[in-house]
Amino acid sequence: MAEHRPCTARNETPLQRADRNFVELLQELRVTQTGVQILFAFLLSLAFTSRFEDLDTVQRVTYVITLLLAVVAAALFTAPAALHRSLFQQGAKPRIVQVSSRLATTGLSVLVFAFSGSVLLVVDVTTGRAGGIAAGAATFLVCVGLWGLLPRLVRRAGLRQEADGTGRTAGEEPGQGDVKAPAPLRHTVRQPSGLRGAAAHREASARHR
């Protein structure tokens, strides 16, 4: 019964949260799969062009490695669908989400090298070896920065904002259980004059009685 009680900020049960996370993961995989499909189609068609015979040994090795990396990335990105289909209606949705997330993360890591290798190959063929190495390295750094470093910076900034939001307000006295007004405003908060007059009138009436 514990798995059916709301346990998150969205008032979701663990199963509802797993369903939502899996749907969000599939949406992310659709974006990455499009890039992998375009890259894979380009690499497959490249082997049947007339200029492919002019590639040297380094370029051919780069092509084969990049093609294999694209295949591995495509397999990793499609594995969550196969995993879900194999374990369908077996009560393993939370575990499926965990494993699928790791597969997607590994697929992104492989895709970084596939993108870098494809750019290296194309620029090497068109401009030269030095330009290809520089373009491949730049592609690698851009992908690592946007896919790896940027999420860490965003998370760190969010944690810093949450920590600042839980700090004490300037002027408050620490160690008190109740909430007090800041010191500059403490002496300016007074009762309205009408209320003070009514209270004085009640006290005078009580004394006469």
C-alpha cells in the first residue's frame, strides 16, 4: 500500500512518478534519435560516393570508427523501448526508468565521439588534416560543454538559490522560536489610535466598577 500513497511534491505515487519520468525520457530520446538517424544515413551513403576511393588510411579508419559509434549510439537510444516492451506489465516500471536513464546517458557520451569523428572526417577531406583535427576537437568541446558542463552549472546555481532563500532576513534575531519583525521596524509597529482609545476606555470603565 505504501507505493500507492502520494510521496512527491506533485502529489504523485511512485508508480505515477515512474510513468511520467518514462514519458519524459522517451520525448528526450526522440530528439537525440533524429540526430543519430541523420548522422547514420550520411555515413552509410558516404561509402557509396565516388570520392570514397580517394580516402587515405587515416580517413578510412576514422570513417569506420565513426560509423560504429553511430551504430552503438542508435542501439543505446532504442534500448529503452525494447526494455519496456520485454518487461511490459511486470511491475518493473521504476527499474525500467532507472536503467533507461543510464542507457540514454551512455548513448549521449558515445554520440559525442560520433559527432566529433564525423566532423573530423568531413573537414579533413575538404580542407586538410590540421583543419579536421581542430574541427573535431572543437566539436568535442562544444558537446561536452553543452551536454555535460552546462547541466552541472545550472544545478549548482539552483542549489545556491535554494540555500540563499532559506537564510535569515537581515535584522532578525537568531535563536528565537517565534518570528519577529526586523529591528528598524520593530518600534514603528503600533496599534491604531482608535484601538488604543478603546482599550483605555475599557480599562477606565473597569476601574470605576
